[in-house]
Amino acid sequence: MAVKFQRPPSAMGRPVSRSGSLAPGAGRPPTAIRPPPTAIRVATGMVPGTSGHPGTRGGISVATPGVLSAQIKVTDRPVTQQGLSGMKTGMKGPQRQILDKSYYLGLLRSKINELTTETSKLHKEIDNYNQENSVYLSYEKRAEVLAGEIKDLQGQLADYNMLVDKLNTNTEMEEMINDYNNLKAQNDSEAELAHSQIKQEVVRLHETLSALEAKRDAMEAEHKSLGSPQEQREKLLKQVHLTNNRTRKITEEIRQLEQDSEEAQGFLETFEESRAQEQEKMTVCQENIISLLEHCSRNMLRLRQIDTVTASELRNMQEVLVSKETEVVQSESTARGLTSESQRLQQDLEKVQQLEGKITSELSNLKERVSTMESELHTYRDLDTLRHTAEEKKKRLQEERLLLTERRGSFKQLLEEMNQKYQALKTKLEENETHAQLTNLERKWQHLEQNNFVMKEFITSKSQESDYASVAKKVTQQVAEYNKCLIDALQNNRS
């Protein structure tokens, strides 16, 4: 919608010339000669009091239909000695009510500036960390050097402590010097051995030779401990005799246990019948007791009805009652005895079965041992074969001993030759400048590799810490959601 303004008449009634100038005496040029605009754009960043043509004395109140609902008032300009002064604007007007593209561009610029500032801070922190890391590496090198010095000093301290102990124990100086020379020679030999593969191979061969000699000695000792074939034969015969006696005793015990088991099994087979018979007897006795009790009760009733009862009848009745009670007690005790006897026999049967299993396994083991001893006995009966085998074994061991002795001499000679070559090559290599440079470069390369690895780990950790892509994505998503909410709220207000 276009809104047209007309300039209100001035209250001062200033005459206007053809050129559009004010009357003489006016202190400032005209401000409202220009034709009014045909349309007024909605202001996005204008402070109240500065819209349109400010400063007319009529005081126009402009109300723009549409979105803006705030009243903009133009106040009169104050008059000073120098003429009309400009109108002072207000401090702050209404906030922005339409969030257009420029608003979000400004918001994004502010966020980008914040992210740039934060990135610069992170870069500064990375630089500081790099400087600290370089200082740390120098400290680490120094710490390694100091650790080596400490290790050397500890070794010297141990030597001094040992010297003090020797002095306190009144050890002879010659003995200390001998120990020192022995230790020095041992250290020198170990150092040379560590740098020479040939010497290491020689040491390994010496160890193999010593192991073979120990094995040979063990076999000779075993051969001596076995004794002559006649003694071994007598020993095996005694052992077989003892084993046979033990087997005979175990067989007798097994036979006795089998008899006991058969008796127990027969008793268990007839136990049910005996138990049924006894139960029938008990049932008969119980029926007799019940009938006697009924008879006694009837007799008691009769006695109550009869005034006088003869003593003989009463005595007979008491005897019958006592005999029946005795029979009942005997029947109950018999039943309890049979039950306990059945339980005891059942336990004995279980024990016999367990013992039978053990005896069977032991008997099988003894049979295996007897068969093994018999086979060995057949072997040891042939004394000529044993003697021939022992002689062949002895010859073979002697041949191996001679062969190893020859190899030992050849290895010693080879070791001396290789040692001479090694010493010559070592001297030549130490005198070579290229080798020294390569050694230094190799150490430097290892150190640089270590530093490179540390720096890579540091850069990886810091890159993970300064990764703001996820944060920027989240912020963009939140801004889009917030913008959508504002647009929806604005559309609801319009409706």
C-alpha cells in the first residue's frame, strides 16, 4: 500500500522564493522542498523520530496501515540563537517485528564471528600446546640422560658398598682384585657375545654339547644302576613270586566274598516269603488278641452281673490273658528284629558289591602287571641279546662322543678364525666415518620417529577436541527450527 504525505503549512508563515529558499534571517537551508515519496517502505532499523521528513512544526502523526502498529510522532524543533536546530532522536523504539533475510544474515554473521574467534582461540591453544610439547620433549631427553647417570651412579654405589663390606670383613686385597678381574672378564665376554652372532652360535653349540654330555652321563649311570642281567632276572623272579602270592590271597578273599554274597542273596530271595509268613502269623495273633479282648470284655460284663466269681475261673482267665499278651510282645519283637536284620543285610550287600568292584579292578591291574612282567622276563632271559644290545649301545655312545669331540675342536678353531675376522671387521668399521655418520643418523631418525609419533597423537587428540562440525550442524538446525517457530507465530498473529 502506498501512503502519500503532504507538507503541512508552516506556523511561521515563511515566504518561499522561486528558487525555494527561505526568507532572509533563516539559519539553515530548507529541508522539505523535495517532493514527498509515493510510497513508504517499512523501516527495518529506523529509530523513532527519524522517519519521513522530520522536524516540521505542525507535529504530524503518521499511522501506517499494515504490519506496523506503533505511532511515530514528529515533534517541533527547538529554536536557538543560531536558528533551527535538528531534532533529537529518541533512545530506543519498538523492536524488529519482521525477521527477514537481513536479520538472519546478521545473526549468522555474528555466529560466524563467534566461531572464528573460538577457532582462533583453539589455534592459539594448539600453538601453546606445541610449545609445551617441545619443552616436554627436551625435558624428556634430559630425564633420559639423568636416568642413565643415576643408573651409573647406582652401580658405582653398589660397588662402593661391596668394597665397604669387604673391608669390614677383612677380605684380602688380592682376593678382591681377582674378583674384579673375573667380573670384568665376564662382562667383556658378555658384551662381545651380545654383538656377535657367531659367538652366540658357538655358545649355543657348547650348551648343546654339555646337554648331550649330561644325557650320556645319565644314561651311563642308569646302565650302571640296572646291574647285571643275572641280578635283574633274580629281581624280576622275586617280584613275580610276590605278585603271585598276593594274587592268590586276593583270589581267596574274592571266593569268600562270593560265598557271603550268595548267602546274603539267598536270604534276600527268601526274605519276602519269611516276611509274609511272619506277617500272617502277626495277623493271626492280632485277631486272636482281638477275640480274647472281646471275650474278656464279655467276661467282665458277666462278672459285673454275677455277684460272686470263683477264684479258679479268675486265675485261669488271668493266665490266658498274660499268655496272649506275651505272644503279642514276642510277635512284635520278632517283626522288629527281622526288619533290622533286613536293613543290616542290605547294607552288607552294598558293601560287598563295592568291594567286589574294587577287587575286580585291582585284579585286572594285577593281571596286566603280571603279563608285563612275564614279557619282560622273556626279554631278560635272553642274556646274550641283552649283552649284545648293551655293547651296541656302548659303542654308539662312544662313537657319538668321539664325533662330538672332533666337532668341538673344529668349532673351537672356527671360533678363533671368526673371532679374528670379527675383530678385524670391527676395527675397520669403527675407523670408517660413514659408519659413525650412519649410526648417528639412525639414532637421530629413531628420535625423530618418536617425536613424530607423539606429535601425531597430540594432533589427533586436539583435532577431536576442536571438531566443531557437529556443533555447527546443531546450531544451524536450532536456528532453522527457531525461524520456523517465529514465522508460524507471526502468521498466527496476522490471522
